[in-house]
Amino acid sequence: MLKIKDNVDLKELEKYGFHQGNYYDNEPCWYYNKTGDLAGYDDIEINEDRKIYLGFEPSPYFIENCLYDLIKADLVEKVGE
């Protein structure tokens, strides 16, 4: 699983198109959604645990670009399997 590193200020995610708010189950999170609010289908969500969750049917085009940018900026680490 991928996760945002603990030493990263989550405000940094705004530079990559993320928005702070309450999403699916009203938990605070950061989310990225390029195609509009499709309620969990085409988005990336980062909860308080900093783990990166993809929507149910993610669109690879914009998600790949966003994840690539986060990894290239050294904001992401791999945890667990």
C-alpha cells in the first residue's frame, strides 16, 4: 500500500490538485477528483492515516499522472503489502 510520508505537511497536497474536506463517510480527508464528484468512482482519497485509497473504478489517465507526481516529489512511501 502507498502512503504519504509522515514528515510531509498535508497542505502540500494542494499543489497537486487535492482538496481538504469530508468525503464518503464524513471522515476528514484529502481528495483528488478530476472528473467531478462521482462519489468514489474516479478519485484518490488520503485519510487521516495518510494511506492512499483509489476509487472503486479509477480512471487510469488522471490517477496515474497524479500518483506519478506525488512519487516524483518524494511524498510517497510504500508500507506493508
